[in-house]
Amino acid sequence: MVLKRILETVSRAGIVDNIIFFAENKEDLKYIDSLDIPGKIVCIDKDINNITSPVIKLPFRVNNITEVINLAILLGCDDHILDKDKTILCVFKINSDKFDTIFINSSNDINSKIYNLLKFDCVNTEVLSYIIDLAIEFGYEGVDDKSIGAIFMIGDSEKVMELSRSISYYPFENNYASIMDENARDVIKALAKLDGAFVINNDGRIVGVSRYLDVPTQGIDIPKGLGARHISAASMTKNTNAIAIVLSETDKKVRLFKDGKLLAEIT
């Protein structure tokens, strides 16, 4: 109730132009609908029907608060849900099942690494989002009830194949499968248990599996504690125009790398 009064007071006073609620489920949406305030906007990474407020749809879940705020604002401006030169109140749930945290932001002079990746690097957002969801699923469920780590190299596949070598049998040699083909899901799960990386072109076709990424690792600056899998994937993105999605076997987090750098922790 305290947060509700704060939001209604701020809205009536004209202190902010819009209020973005970073929602996670239908209960959040019911709460948002109960608020009698103008300028409500829902930001969510799921497909949920019957949302009454304008919606900013995130391509996937992003945990870094600064990054997700900036990404949402930029996407909202692209979709004409938000305008430039506006003051925006962002409402979150942090370590709670209820909205409990607010940030005030301007829609001016903001930057998002993920936005830049999606908009300017000719990334197939559908393929990228699908693979991120797949990696998250593998992290939560494992394969054959065992935790696994995995690397998915996306884009610039010819160069990635040149700079890698096969360390196992490739079942799709004469008939490339799509990573998004549900009929190939069980095979993809089985292949995920093997060492090495999946290599996927920008259309989602699997052009290589169990590939050893044979690139120099000098000069790679990634957070301490990340192991050889993350270092080799980051190094490949520095030597090619590919993107790497890496699932950690240890902490089950999914990380996104580009140009040799960590862009985001997604779970």
C-alpha cells in the first residue's frame, strides 16, 4: 500500500512522464491494473495475453538493472511508447514477490550493449532469443538429470568453423538441422553433453557441433571466476563477428559475449 500511495502521489504531481513496471507474471499485471495512474507501461520478457497497458517486450530476461532499464527505454522509444526528453519512473521487484524498488531515469543519453547488439550488428533476434531460452532450460533441467555446460556460437559461422576443429561425430553433415526445430530437440540435448561448441549460422542452422575453439586467448578481459569455457568462447567473439551464448555448468548462469567482452548475465 505504501508503494501504491507513492506512485499515485508522484503521478498526480507530474514529477514523471511515464511509469514502467518490470513485470514477471500475471499477478504483477493484476496489481498494475489496480493502480489509478496515467502513463503506466508494462515491460516483460514473456508473451502474456490481455495486457491492458502499453507493453515493451524484452527479447529475453536481463538481470542487470541498469542494462534492462536502458534496453527497455530504448525499445520503448523505437516503438513510440516512450518519447525522448522524458522523465521515467521504473518499478522493480528485487528479492521479493512484490514491487518494492523504484528508480528515476531520463530517456536521454542512455546506452545499452544489448540494444546496440540487436539493432546494429544484424543479429537474428528470433534465433538469439530461442538459443538463450534453450540454454536457460538446459541450466534449469540439465540433461539426463545432470548439470551441463554449453557454448553456442551464433553468426559468422564460416569464420568460426575455420578457427575451430571437430572433436566428435557430426550427425547433420548432409542435412543441416535448425536449432529451433522441435523435432531435433532430443538430438540437440544429447549433443549438448559433448565437449565443444555448437556453431550456428544467423538463420539458426546448426553447421557444427562439438567444435574445439582454437583461437588465442591472450588479452581477454572477463570477470574472475569464469573458466576455460567462457574464455574460449569470449576469445572466439574477439576473433570473429560471432556472438557466444555460454551456459555455466557450475552456477547455471547464461552469459552473452561479443567482441571478447561479457555483455550480459541473463539468468
